[in-house]
Amino acid sequence: MNVAFIPVRGGSKSIPLKNIRSICGRPLVYWTVKAACSCSRIDRVYVATDSEVIRETVESFHDDPLFSKLEVIGRSAESASDTASTESAMLEFAQGYEFDNIVLVQATSPLLCGDDLDRGFETFDRPDTDSVLSVVKQERFHWDEDESGLAFPTNYDVFHRPRRQEFKGYFVENGAFYITSKRLLLESGNRVSGRIRLVEMDEDSFFEIDEPSDWLIIEALMKRKGMDARPDLGRIRLFLTDCDGCLTDGGMYYCESGDEMKKFNTKDGMAFSLLKRNGYLVGVVTGESVDLNRRRFEKLKVDFYEPGCKDKLEYVKRLCEDNGLSLENVLYIGDDVNDLPLLKAVGFSCCPADANSEVRGQVDHVSSLKGGEGVIREVVDMLLGAGN
């Protein structure tokens, strides 16, 4: 039996919770899970995580029959630490699960596709092959320095500079996937060993997501390849959000006198100002009706404020009719199951990172931030950055 193993941890420092941050309309890990599930040679796809938020997000993929091979499993704190190797997670998995061969798939390579993995297993089936890894071919002239600081070429002769079309080039690991047997994994403790072969992937797949700048590059490459699951943001004219759990952290704070208090984020306040400055209608639709909310939204000068709303979808339908809009022109941010009817109906739906798991599986965009941490500002920056 062939299995795919995708380790994803919740402790990324450079991009918090990057594995479920939305890229081209889906959580980052979605794209590599989709590739693994699309591979005809893979029987089971395991995502191993130490994060409950990531677990719930990945399990929401089961709504699509394509992901029937998928199973989300846990991993120990030791194998998910900042200093732990990927091999430690692989070995932990191998000691607890039955399989013949394993392909390590890295979530930071969303340009991977099922065809790449199929070619990987075709190569793995060749005689005298123990392991396979994915690479890209590079045609660059390499230099190094000696101890005195003088430079020298490492892969060509400066007096016989080859033309690019004559330069053989070299292969570089792109980190997308590695295939080996369970036996060799346990014997060597390494993702590849023995007689190793290469599978060349498209040059664009050279990029992995490690830093925020990588995100921008890879998202642009994905769009160019048609890997964009987002609706057209150009049609959005009305920006609406729930209050508690989106504009706030959902907590209820009480002072000595019994008065209720809430914490709002100033970045979200600026987001409303930016929206109005760019010609959008903005509003808040909430099931709660308290005076402190009213004072906050009066200060923000929102166009619409609907407290105590029992049927958000019906209210927004009337709001659209009164303003010559359709539901396709609406962006809505919600966080719980009572928001689902509206989230499913609008042109673009969003939720915070800590929203209900069912909600996270239904929306177009899951924020990288939790409620009250600037979710609205993040979504507004995305909306305005789309050129509207």
C-alpha cells in the first residue's frame, strides 16, 4: 500500500498558522492534499498535525468526494517542535501505521499536482530504485569564495563560457515530495536512501513558502496556472460583518458595576475608513443588541447597523433590494453556524481563523487572524489589493 504523509504544525514563526492561511481562495495545505488525493497511485493520504485549528480545517475538506482518501491524525509535541526534523514525524508515523511505501509531501509546495506524484511512483517502480525525490533543473553559473575572499566558478570554465542552450545545468531539490519504502525509512532514519532517482518538475515549482515574500510569488504563479478558487472580488460593493467573534474576540468582560465591556481592534476601525474612502457601502449585522456596540459603530460611521438580527440572510436581501444590489455584490464576514445561510449566499464569504470548523469549511477565505486581532483589516487589504 502506498501512503502520502503531509506533516503540518501550528507553530510556524515566519507566517503564523501559514498551513491554513488562504492562498488563491483555499487554505495552503488544501492544494497539496488535493494533489495527493488526485494521485492514482496513492491509497491513503495522512495529514499529521499538533493543532486543533488545523485539524478542523483539514477535516472540512471531506465535504468534497475528492478527499475520500484523506485522514487527519495527531503528532507528538516533540515531533512538532521548532527544532524537530521532518524525519522524526515520519518515523513516529511509520511506527504506528501499516504501509509499504510512503511519499512525504510538503504543504509549502502548492504548485505540486497529482500528475507529478504519478510520475514519481512510475520512477520509483523502475528496477534498482530505492528512493525518489522531486527536483527542478537550473541553468545558472555558480561561484564561491576561497579563504582569502577571492572568487572562483564551481560549475563552468570562465575561459570557455558555455551558451545557455549548451549548458547542462544542475538539479536542485524543490522540496515537493520524496518517496521511499517503510523498510528503508526505518532502517536509515531518512526520507531517502539507497539507490536514488530524480523526478523533474516544472521550473516554477522551485519556490517554497517560507517567508511572506514567497507567498506573493507563489500566489502569482498559481494564478497564472489557473489555480485560483476565489470568486471575482471586482463585483463587491457592500462590505458586511458580524460583530462578536469577528470585530471582537467573542469574550464578554464585566466590570465591578456589572457593565459589559468589549475589546475592538483599531486596525479594523481604519479598515472601515478605507472602505468608505474607496466607495464601498459598509455595515454590521449582529444578533446582539447592546448600547456599546451602537456607540462603536456610530463612531465608525458605518452605513448600516442591524442589531438583534434574527434572520441575517433575509435582512441582507432587503438591504440589497433597497440599494440596487444583488447578493453577488456582498462580502460578509461571519464566525458561527448562525452565519452560514448568509455566508453561503453572498458573492464572497470570509471568517476568522478561530471560527466554527463548519464555517471554515464553507467560506471562500479563512483569515490567518483570530477574531478581534484585525480580521476585518486583513480582508479589506485583500479586497482593495485586488484592484477595486
